[in-house]
Amino acid sequence: MNITLRVWRQANAASEGRMVTYQVQDVSEDMSFLEMLDLLNEDLTVKGEEPIAFDHDCREGICGMCGVVINGTAHGRGNSPVATTTCQLHMRSFSDGATIDVEPWRAGAFPVIKDLVVDRSAFDRIIQAGGYVSVNTGSAPDAHANAVGKLKADRAFDAATCIGCGACVAACPNHSGMLFTAAKITHLAMLPQGQPERHLRIKKMLATHDAEGFGGCTNIGECAAVCPKEIPFDTISQLNRDLIASLFKRDGK
Amino acid sequence: MSLVATTTLTPHQSAVRSTVALKALMAVTGLLMIGFLLMHMFGNSKMFLGEESFNHYAEWLKVEMLYPLLPKGWFIWIFRAVMAAAIVLHIYSALTLWRRAKLASPATYEAKRRLAQTYSARTMRWGGIILAGLLIFHLAQFTVHATLVAGPFTGSPYQMVLSEFKIWWMVALYALWMVTVCMHIRHGFWSAFATLGANTSPKAQVVLNACAWAVALLLYIGFMVMPVAVLFGWIG
Ligand code: HEM
Ligand code: SF4
Ligand code: FES
């Protein structure tokens, strides 16, 4: 396959960026999107040009590092038949001769560091604010000491699969981090270990979410439509319910 | 005024000022307005029962509603105060969240493609402003009687409504206005319930959206039959 790529190039956080057009020849349709970028980068390196900076780590869809916006949708979800991360998107999802736009996540809370790499540490600070259970565990409890119902366990596990990639923020017209925050809120709210800090957790995590400059949710659903882990949209309603309930509790007053 | 929570606030104070609390305020006030619209639609249908019935209804609403629980004429002013507060709070939260969303997205994409957004959802903000502008015209027309087009108020609400909706472009204007209102409600109804925590599963999402469509369509048809009937001379 031969591909025309239009890629966002930006030297650093302070400089202006722009779209630059590249031709990529001899792309195999079995390559992942990142391997196609590797191919282009080798070419650029040989030519003595600066390779395109992009984030990646596991390349198997579990670390959440590799997100970029492809043809206007996060992780190229609009081109892929299934929910995917950028590293798991393959070139067979595109036709020969296609022109593909590649851009970094765009959100005030995710400033561009270089080219396609953005700073997602705002997510870390949301988790640091309350996305944990603070108990001294002591020795391992008996496996059956804390029974968790099947439905709640499933819901907790589903929510816990969030990999923190940031696609939800990138796709949201309000650049809200609500799906990410709601995934952690739901994960811990379903489990007995999460109960003691439940009301304080939502207050602290939402305060940090807002302070980091993410927008408010308007229940549009772009987030869940691009999420590689298919975090359910209804986790956001769970977060809302918990927040409203917490307003009537003394925790964190 | 700072839009974001600062570190000097306690977690509880930031929760009260959070985007989610603002949204809940928007949801509650929005649902209150939808409730009002349903009542209003029911009231308008009294036009079909003739002059005496409609005038009596209008009089009852303004003077005798809840009498003797409340002194005569009190209800309408309490009611107006609640509605005015709902509208002001609704618009205040809408504008505050709009500004936040703008601040949250300094740059836009070169290529942008939406996978889930509906037209109603996309037009909530500008649509809301158009809707509010026409609401002002509507109140000036039928409540204050300042923008009556067909002639001055003669003391009969029934005659007033009749003569205004005998004008074809007035009916067209209202038909257009109700499109903006019902589109707003199409997304707003679902969104309000999701904000208040009722979207508990993918199935609930389908049900809430179906209800939103039903309420929006009911309101559109319910509000438009009367003006159309007047225009074509089926009433009066
Ligand atoms: C008769 C008047 C109105 C009714 C019945 C109404 C109803 C509603 C409802 C039920 C919601 C859902 C709340 C939520 O999202 O949780 C909503 C949202 C909203 N309303 Fe209104 N509204 C009215 C007037 C206005 C006006 C005048 C504006 C002007 C700016 C406005 C702007 C908005 C916005 C921006 C939202 C949030 C959009 C979203 O959730 O995507 N509304 N409205
Ligand atoms: S909710 Fe989905 S899209 Fe958002 S960070 Fe988690 S995995 Fe990524
Ligand atoms: S590189 Fe780890 S998820 Fe894509």
C-alpha cells in the first residue's frame, strides 16, 4: 500500500505546530498503525530529518500510551470495525492510496509536548486525589471473607479495565474527563473495600478533575464511542449519582 | 471570578461548586420547565372548548388558583417567581459550563468526525439562546401585551389568541420556535435524567432516549394543533 500522511508536527510545547504531508511507500496491510509510523520514521532518519515523536509502550493495547487522533476520531475508531487502541489498529483498515490525518489529543488539560505526544499527567493527579483504597492490609484476608455479588463484581471489573489512554477526553466536544473519572469511581464504588472512602473519594477526584481544566459532561457519548476498553457510558451516571448523594454527607466538609 | 476549584476549598466545598453539581442544577431546572410546558400545553387545549371556558381558565389561573389556601392572586406571582428563578439558574449554569468547555479546548482538530453526537445535542447551546430570544418575544406578546401584532388587548384572552394566530406568519414563527424548543428537550430530557443518575445501563439509555422523543413529539404536536386550528378557522 502507498499512503499519504498528514501529521501534526510541533517541535515543543512552546512552539507553533502545523500539519506536514509525507508519502509512505510499501506499507503492508498487516502492519499496525505504529509500525507504519516506524517505517516513515526510519525513512526520515535516513534522510536526516527529525523523526515524528509519538508515545507507545506495550503495543498490545493494554498500557494506554499510544493514543492519537486518526482521520478525526480518537485511536482511528472511525476507521476500525472494533474498539481499538492505535497500536492495535492495522493498515488493512485503510485503503491503498488513502490520505490519513494524524493529530495529537487536543485538550487544554493535555498540553502537547512534541508532535503527537501529549502530557496526560492530569489523569495521574485525578487518581492521586482519591482513586485508591487506603487501608493497612495486614496479612492476606481469607478469600471468602468479603463476598462480592456477581453483578457488582462484573461491573467493577469492566470499569477497572480503563487504561487511562485519554481518548475519551480527546473525543469529547467539552473535553471532559468524566468517563475516565467515572471508570475509577464505579470500579471502587462496586466493591466493599471502596465503601469507607466512597463519598470523600468522589468529592476529591471531581475537584481535581475540574481544577485540571477538563470541561463538564453533557451526556453526548463521544467518549464511550471511542473508548478502546468499552468503558460503559452509564458509569458517568453512576458518578453523578454518587456526587449528588455525597453532597448530603459530611465527608470532607 | 475563578471558574475552577482552588486548593483553599474543602473537598465538600469544591463538590458543591463542581461541574456535576452545576449540571444537576441545570437538570432540575430544565425538568421543572418541561413540567411547566406540559401544563401549559394542557391549558392551551381549553381554546377548543370555546371563549367562556378559555377565559375562565385564564382568570382562574391568575386569580383563584389555590384559593383559599393562598389569598386571591398570589399563586400566579409565586409561580412566576419560581419559573423566573428556574430560567435564570438554568441559563447561568449553561453559560458557566459553556465557558468552561471553551477554556478546556484551546485548539481544534484539522479533521473532526463525530461518532455519537446527535443534532439536538450539538445545538443545545446556540439553540438554547435562539429559544430564549423567542421566549422573550412570546412573553412580551401574550403576558405583557407589548408585541401584539393583530391589535391592542381587548380584555379577552381568547380573542387575543384568536386574532394573533389568524396571521399565517405568526403560526409559522411559532412552528419554528417549537422546533427549537422540542429539539432542546429531545436531548435535554435524556441528559437531565442521565445527570441525575438514572442512566443505569445501556437499556436505560435506550428507554430514556425513547421517552425524550415521546415528550418532545407530544409537546410539539400538543402546542401546534391549537394555532393551526385557529389559522384554518376550525376554532372561533
Ligand atoms: C423553556 C426553556 C428550556 C427548557 C425546557 C430547557 C430544558 C433543558 C433540560 C431538561 C436540560 C438537561 C439538563 C442536563 O443536561 O442535565 C437542558 C440542558 C441545557 N440547556 Fe436548557 N432548557 C430551556 C432553556 C434553555 C435556554 C434559554 C438555554 C440558553 C443558553 C439553555 C441551554 C441549555 C444547555 C447549554 C444545556 C446543556 C446541554 C447538554 O446537556 O448537552 N436552555 N435544558
Ligand atoms: S475511559 Fe476509555 S477512553 Fe477514557 S482513558 Fe479509560 S480506556 Fe481510555
Ligand atoms: S502502546 Fe500500549 S496501548 Fe497502545
